[in-house]
Amino acid sequence: MADLEARSQRFGSALTSALRSATTGGKGLDDVLKGLANRLTDVALSAGLKPLESMLGNAVGSALGSVTAFADGGVVRAPTYFSTGGGTGLMGEAGAEAILPLQRGADGSLGVAASGGGSQPQIVFNVTATDAASFRKSEGQVSAMLARSVARGRRGL
């Protein structure tokens, strides 16, 4: 109802301004009526296109709102189509699927990088030596302990 009232006020304003410009501007009635017709056409066209404008705006908003970024990885829980280089692919058709970002290693290989999430382990060796000679004697033992610790770390123990 408010929309109808606003349209009628715009029509009244257009008619009033057209007649006022005719009387004060010295225009002919033909020019005034052409100007009025143009204004009325503009008002009608704007009102007619408003639903289409709203529909297109909602469609674009819905399309962009449903885009999910997976740059940091994620999980697809339902069948989902995606674009490939030359066609369309389907993921999640047999259940949940993980998306894992690939990283290039120092050697140039491309693969999934595991992130431990924790801090780097610290290995502490306490050596008690009375003098430099006794420290030199235990140096082989310390080196062997370090090698065993590194090997365990590589195996993930």
C-alpha cells in the first residue's frame, strides 16, 4: 500500500512540475506533454524492473554466498560438483572427503605436509665430568645417545 502511495505522489509531482515549467518557462503544451510522458515512462519502467532487479540481486548474493574456500583444507560431507581443467568433477559421493592443501618441499616434490602442531622437541644431555679428559671419554656415549634420539624422532616415537 505504501508503494502505491509513493508512486501516486511521484506521478503528482511529475505532473505539477511539468505544468509549472510550462507556465514559467514558456514551453509549448506539446513539449510539456512529451516531458511528462518521458517522466511517467521512467517511473513505470523503474517500478516494473524493481522485482527483476531484486531477483537478480538475490541470485548473485546466493551464488557468491555459497562459495566455500578450501585454501587451508577442509571436509566435504555431501556430494559436491567442482570444476576441473576441462570438465566437472564430483567429490563426496561416497561419504565425507578431506581436502588437503599441497606444499612444495625443499627438494621440489609436491605433496601433503604434515603439521605436528607442537613445539620442536628438546633433547637435554647432562654430563658430569671432573676434568677435560673424562669429558672426552664420555663424548662417544653422548654422540650415540643423540643419534638414537634423532632416529626415534624420525620414526615418530
